[in-house]
Amino acid sequence: MDGLFITFEGADGSGKSTQARFLAEGLRELGFDVVLTREPGGCPVAEKIRDIVLDKNNTDILDITEAYLYAAARAQHVHEVILPALKQGKIVVCDRFIHSSVAYQGYGRNLGKERVLEINKHAVDGCLPDITFFITVNPESAFDRMNEQKERDRLETQEQAFYDRLFKGYLKILEDEKDTIIPIEAKGTKFETKEIVLAKAKAILQEKGLL
Ligand code: TYD
């Protein structure tokens, strides 16, 4: 039996990492075998690439280099962690995946969706999410949450125009992939959002005959 691959997307400060963790815990309570992981990273080699790509001292990384670094980390992560878990019938919950590359590198960095998908085609090797939760918050809350962090990484120190392109990019992705991306408007507390996400996930598991 093949498992289920669920990813979380959203801008920095959207609270998606917390929601990914909550969902993993909720699904475990229902008895599922869940692997919670993240990108960039999720395995030793990919975590090393993460350090390079998020290091704000690396001011001279080209946009195209950045796209290949994320894809390289993803290739390792897919083959070392995600695919083996799915083959064992587990549920994989991943904080960010290929849509982050399309949004950040494709739209944010202006490399274009097609080029980013082409680079990533070889990295993901056909392993694409079954469901993606796209967490949206109003820009003020995201900004407040980002300001609560002590230090910002390289991707969090861009000019406003980058974030505008990024946000519009995510909306285009949502429009293009209505069947698999579920938008979640995080207007309430993180616990209220948790219940909304869990209810949707349960409905999908029931539809697929897994619950
Ligand atoms: P993340 O760990 O989600 O940071 P945070 O927890 O602070 O939101 O992601 C790190 C950064 O990497 C984030 O700014 C988004 C960026 N990113 C890309 O630009 N492309 C990608 O393919 C991925 C996975 C992340």
C-alpha cells in the first residue's frame, strides 16, 4: 500500500510549521504512522544545504544557484526520507515542498514557473503531494510573527517587491491547482486553525478509504 503525502505551504510567518506539527500529532492520535519533516532539510545532507542557502552572509548566491540548491536538497530528501516512508504506507507531513520553489524562486526571484518546474522534475522523480494545505494570514499578522523571531534568515531579508511577487505567485499556484491545494485562512487562534486542518484531513482520509 502507498502512503499519503501532505505538504504545508505559506509565506514566512504564516504559522504553517506549527500547523504541520499539529496535523502530524492529530494523525498519530488517530493511529496513523506519520513522518513529520521539512524543507529545505529533512535529512543530514539536505540540512547542510539548508545552512548554505539560508545563511545571510551568502549575499552573492545567484538566483539560479539558489533554485538548484533547493532542488538538490529536495532530491536527497525525496529519495532518503519521503519515498521510503510512502512505500511503507506511512503518512508524510512535510513543511514546504515544490510549491515553495515555484513561489519563491519562480515568482519571487522571477526565474519563471516553467524553469523551476524543469529543474525540480529530476529532483522529485514523480513524487508530488497528494494534498497541500496553503495557510494564509493577513500580511500584518505575518509581519508581527516574523518580528517576534530573534534573527531573520537570508530569504526573510528581501525587499517588499519580492514579497508582493511571492504572494501573487502563491495565489496563481492556488488557482492552477485547485484540486489538490486547500487554502486555509488562519484568522483564529492556532488551535482553531488546527481543528479546521484536521477536519479537512479526516474528510480526505475517509474519501480515500483510509479512515
Ligand atoms: P522555512 O524553514 O519554512 O522558514 P520559516 O520556518 O522561517 O518559515 O523555509 C526557509 C526559507 O526557504 C523560507 O523563507 C522559504 C524558503 N524556500 C524557498 O525559497 N524555496 C524552497 O523550495 C523552499 C523549500 C523554501
